[in-house]
Amino acid sequence: EVQLLESGGGLIQPGGSLRLSCAASGFTFSNCAMNWVRQAPGKGLAWVSAISGNGGTTHYADSVKGRFTISRDNSKNTLYLQMNSLRAEDTAIYYCVKEPYTTSFGWFGSWGQGTLVTVSS
Amino acid sequence: DVVMTQSPLSLPVTLGQPASISCKSSQSLVYSDGNTYLNWFQQRPGQSPRRLIYKVSNRDSGVPDRFSGSGSGTDFTLKISRVEAEDVGVYYCMQGTHWPLTFGGGTKVEIK
């Protein structure tokens, strides 16, 4: 059974940094591209970033480009999101989302339970 | 960016009655491989989203057959043949054809 367990969320001041993690199990992690998707309180879903199975290809939403970095450690079956220069508008639940293949994107078949990031002074 | 427009925003439905949600994209979602990467997701209150339909009309494992997806090009529809109480939640369409990947704004299904 696919399991995706996000962690690392919390309360952070504007301008601060945070690193989210997503521990994956139940599938061959290195064979699957991964995504981060966020949901602001009471709002809809927004794709944030994607990474291929070997980590060689990454994509970012314009709203986070230059501030967020997606990465993965296939030896640890873990996906990361390094978030710098955080703003109030980054406040959201961040979901880790699995793809079916190493370079296939946009399928979004499995989701984690999410981790809440609150940016506030 | 491809804009995904869902309607209605809110959909009150009587139990056992059908429901239909529209999703329109600002560009064709047909990819160069001939596939159309349009997904539908359900988010029940307090839960993570769950994919119901992928590539327009393919139902995910475990999804009741009262859910169906249809459409082509820029116009897509999610139908629930007979709404049950467990179907309450917000439904999102999402396109996986063009970068950046984008979602519709959501349709809230509630019981009358």
C-alpha cells in the first residue's frame, strides 16, 4: 500500500525558512516522479513543484520559483521542499503527491495527509 | 497558464438524484501523445484529495460506478448518477497536459 507521510510544517515568521519532508513507502520511490501541492485555509488546490524520479528534472509554479527548492533522496525514500523567504501567502497545507512513472507528470494518483505551514509574525 | 473554470461553485443535490459538474479549460488539453490529461478529484471534509477519474473518463480503483467522466478538448464533465451522503465534499478538475499544472476552483456538493 502506498504511504506518503509529510512532516516539517509549523509556525514560521515572514522571511524565514522551513524544510518539508515526505517519507514514502509501499512502492519503488526512485521509479516515480513526485509533486508538492498546497491548499491555503478554506481555499482550493494549487500545484507547487514537481521532480522526476532521478531528480534530474524539476518544475516550479511562478509563485515559488527562486524561493522554493524541491529535491529527493532516493536512498532514504524521501521527498523534500526547502522553502525560503516565506510570505504570509505561503500559509497552507502542503501535500506530497505521487506520480506513476519516473518522468510522467500530472497524474496525481496518491496523496499524503498533508502538513500545515503557517507564516505569521 | 491554462485556466480551469468549474461550474457551478455550489451544487445542492437531493439524495438519490443526479449531479453534474462542468470544467472548461482555456486551451485544448490534448497532449502530443494523443492523450488528454484531465483528472477529477474529490475532497471530503477534513480529508486529503482523492483522485476519482484520470484521462477524462477512467475511473480509479475503488471508485463507485455512479461516478463518470466525459468530454474532450476544452470541455469536460463529471457526473454522479445518484448522489449518496458520502459524496458530500468539494470536487476539483485538474489538467496535467501543460506546465504549470492547474486546478479548477472547486465545486462544493452538498445535500439539500
